[in-house]
Amino acid sequence: MSTPRKKGAKPSRSRPGAAARPARTGRSGPRRPARRKPVTEAEATLAAIRAGQVDALVIQNAESERIYALKTFDELEQTQAALENAGVERRRTRAQLQALAEERERLFQDMHDGCIQSIYAVGLNLEACMGIMQANPKKAAEIVADATASLSLVIQELRSFITGHRLQIAKGEDLRSQIEKTVQAAGNQGMSFTVDIDESAMRALTSEQALHMLQIAREAISNATRHANARSGRVSLQTRRGVVCLEVSDDGRGFMVKKVNARGLGLHHIDARARKMGATAQVTSAPNQGTRIVVKLGRTR
Amino acid sequence: MSAQTKKLPGKQRSSAPATVVLSLYIAGDTPKSRSALNNLNKICVEHLNGRYRIKVIDLLKNPKLARDHQILALPTLVRQLPQPIRKIIGDLSNTERVLVGLGIESTK
């Protein structure tokens, strides 16, 4: 009789939210509205702001709550936009600084590969001149005249640095004639170079690329005369399957390529110039085996 | 019969519909807050059949009350009961969204 009932239980009061929570189970009935992807409060707030349904925002901190009308919020956004603009400006300045640094690097290269090489060549020629002055004064006079002309070219180059004009292959001359001039200067040192330049390879180069190629060739030829004690060498510029290939080789005493210290500033500049025009430079050498420098430039104009 | 009195599993249990307790937070008397209150009244009359209480809280008068429900934007409607608490931000012009947000099944 008085046995307490354990079953049957109370009416459901335990879960007040249960009845009002419609579609939380995995099995939503066919009549229920389509389930929405749950959104965070922040997302819902943003959506409402975008829909123009919000009057004000509440900013809470430990001590107080402040109500900011959206007009104020607009002002905040404007401030943010101004800050972003300042960021853009700063990035632009940084890019300009970077461009300046590159320009300076280029000037150094041009100085080294252009002016210094030219002056060096003049010096070598004059040195050669000393040896033949008595035996062949006529030839000596020619060499001196050449040297004077070369020096005036160097002065022109230096002026171009001062005025900020980029170094370029002189008007009315092309890569071939410039390389031949360089080779001729080397010839005065008793070194014979053969030059093999393909017309189509020259045409494939932009003027900037041609200038880089010329400076690389100059550097390589100058190395062959100054350091390698070479007797003969070869300069070639060819295209093979759209790849322009500059090759300068000599039969000089060579060096250990792996000894990084042996790679003087000149080889460093060859690398840098090649990279700059998107080409690769490869130096092959070994003691008493001569030196070969190959620069390959793919996909030209 | 016996099937009807049988305890329904989990959340689908049918019980006497609980009163829905709502707080509408607003920032003064603005077109948006007025529209929110009108929309809310309309929805409650249509769908809640008298089982609701609405409290309007103007935070311009007492900003500290925002703390109770961590209100971020105004107007915001908070369903306090039945649990869990739910919030709907904006002028409540999208009836379907309000119904879903409040967990009310629309009566056809």
C-alpha cells in the first residue's frame, strides 16, 4: 500500500528549455525551417551593422559601459582607414628606399665593370706601349692615341653617373663592336681572342641585357689578361632553342672555383649581373686548365 | 493511447509551453528601436499566444544594465527564458530569423 513508487516519475520539469528548442537533434522533421549555420555573436553583430539595423555599440570595460552611437563608430572606421593609408605610404617609402639601394648597387657594378675595367685596359696598353716605344714608335703613337680615346670614353661614362643617365652601349655601336674593341685591347697585351657572335643572339637581347652581357664579357676578358696569363681565348654569343648563351673561355692558368675567396669581386659581379637579367652564370675552372664562363639567358624577347 | 503518454526521448519531450521571457535592449527612442519593438510585438502576438513577457531596457538611461547580458550592439533582443539564453541583433525585421533565433516554430 504505502510502497513508494519508484517508477512513473514526475512530469517533466527538469529541462525547461527542451520544448522550446526545436531543431537541435540530428533528425529535423521535414516541416521545420532549414537549419542555419550557427553564427557567432560577433558575426551576427557585423551582419546587423551592415544591414543598417544597429543604432549603437556598447563598449564594456571593468568599470563602466559606454554606448557609442554608430556615428562615432563611423569615425572610428575613418580613423582606421587613415591609419591604413599611412601604412600604404610607409610601404611605398620603403619600396623607394629599396629602389635607391638597388640603384646604388648598380652604380657600384657599373663603376667596377665599366670605368675601372676601361681604365685598367688603358693602363695595360700604355704599359705595352712602353716596351715598343723605341722599336716601333709609330705603333706606340697609335696605342697612345687609342688610350686617349678610351680615356675620353671613360670620362663620358663617369659623367653619365653624375648626371644619373644609365650606362648604355654607345649609339651607332652594337654589342659585337664593343666586344671586339675589348678583345682588341686584350690583343695589345699579346693575347688573341676569337669572337663568334651570332646576329640573332644580339637581336634577342634588350639593350639592358646587351649591356649586362657586354660588361660580363669585359670582366671575363679582363680577368683572362690580368690574372690568368692566358695566351688565347674565345668569346661567343649564340642562341640555342631560345636560350642566349654567352661564353668566354681562356687557356690561362685557371683557379680553384670552390675556393670562394678566389672568386674576386669581378666574379661576384658577373653573378650579380646575370641574376639581374634573369640569367644564370657558371664558372668552370681548375688550376692549369683555363677558365670558362657561361651565361645563359632563357626566354628573351 | 499508450504511445501518446509514453515518455518521449530527449529534447522532443512535449510539455506545457513555457512562458517566453524577452528583454529588448535599445539605445533611446530611435526609429530602429521602435521598429524592433513593433516587430517583436507582432511576432509574439502571432506565434506565442499570450505566453510571453517583454521587458524593454533603454541602455542610454542605464548603461550598466548592458552587463547582464553582455550586450554588444543595440537594439538586441535577449530570450532569457526558456534557457538557454539567445540573442538576436538588429531591428527584428526578418521574422523568420527571429522565429528561428527564439526557437519558436511558426504556426501555420
